[in-house]
Amino acid sequence: MNYSREVEQMCCVAKGPKHGPAPIPEEGKWVQSKEIKDISGFTHGIGWCAPQQGACKLSLNIKEGIIEEALVETIGCSGMTHSAAMAAEILPGKTVLEALNTDLVCDAINTAMRELFLQIAYGRSQSAFSEDGLSIGAGLEDLGKGTRSQVGTMYGTKAKGVRYLEMAEGYVTRMALDEDDQVIGYEFVSLGKMTDFIKKGDDPTTAYNKAMGHYGRFDDAAKYIDPRKQ
């Protein structure tokens, strides 16, 4: 260790109490986090790319500093999905510090990792007060039974009004309008369920019809429109 001349000439002053780090909540315990292995928890982080054309939601399940589970969800450019595939393979098994300093290819995923690291290092995790945290596999619960990301895609113009394109339930096939042309419901098809039905042997038409549903006062509509063509 090199010291400047000024420091070398200083006399020593004894240090008083050794205050450790403030304890943070981790999986139902209060932990004084001093090393990476002291970090545990399940949490989410949101990131965005430099031109802000896309975004990433990153969910990590961390046990004793090691990433045991990663869920990478992206929306935006097509390249992000391929970067997400790489990140989901790269992240598990790394420490959170390694992950913070790993090139995850996409700006949005890298930013999400940074934001998530800040949360987990300060004890702001989803599992902060859950005894023993969440089991490995908890990330899939965010996706629901169809194991698909919940996405909302809506479009609107002043001239022609709103168009519902995708809801949490699935792909919107028709919108229901009342006598005043106001939206009162919509019809959707759950693509995840439809695909599962086809994999189990149903023909596409049967699977399509079985995976269809509607919301709101759909049956009371004065007319129905295809939001992608009308």
C-alpha cells in the first residue's frame, strides 16, 4: 500500500465502535450483507435500451449470491428476443456480481440487470419477508398456465379511436361495440392454450374454438369489428 507523505506524517487516532452494515430483509431474516454470498432473494428489474425502442423485465431467484433461476421477458426489436435467449443461458450459475459485469448483449437486458442488482443489494426483493424465500421455479408463476408472457398491445388514433390487439388473456379477435360505437367487450383466443390443444391431438379449428373466450358485455354488442382490419 502506498501512502502520500502527508498521510505518513499523521499520528494514529484509534477507531471506535466498528459499525457493520445496516441489516436488510432477506427471505424472512435480517442480514448484514458483507459479501456477495450474503445476498438471497427473488426480485424483478426493468431495463431499456439506449434509443428506448425496447424494454426488458428480468426476474432472478438468487440463493447465497448465486443466480439459480432467470426469467427474461423482452418487448421491442427482434434482436432482443435472441439476446434474451443468450441471457437466459448465461445468467444461471453466476454470482450477482459476475452477472452485473457480464455483457448480456442487449442494452435493455444489461440495464435491467443493473436495476435488479440495486434492488437486491438494498434488500428490496419480492421475497424479503418470505421465510426461506421462493422455491426455484417461482419465476414461471408470472407466466401463468400457458407459460407465456402477459402482454398488452393497444393502438389508438384521434380519427378512428382505439383498437385492442392483445390482452393478458390472449390475441384479440373481435371488439364489441354498443349503439354509440363505444367498446363494451372483446373476444380473444389464448394462443398458449390453443397450441397445447394441438399438441395433444386436436385439429387446429377445434383447438382454436376451445381456446377462445370473451370479456365484458360481449354478447350485448350492436356490432363487432376485427381490430386489425376494420
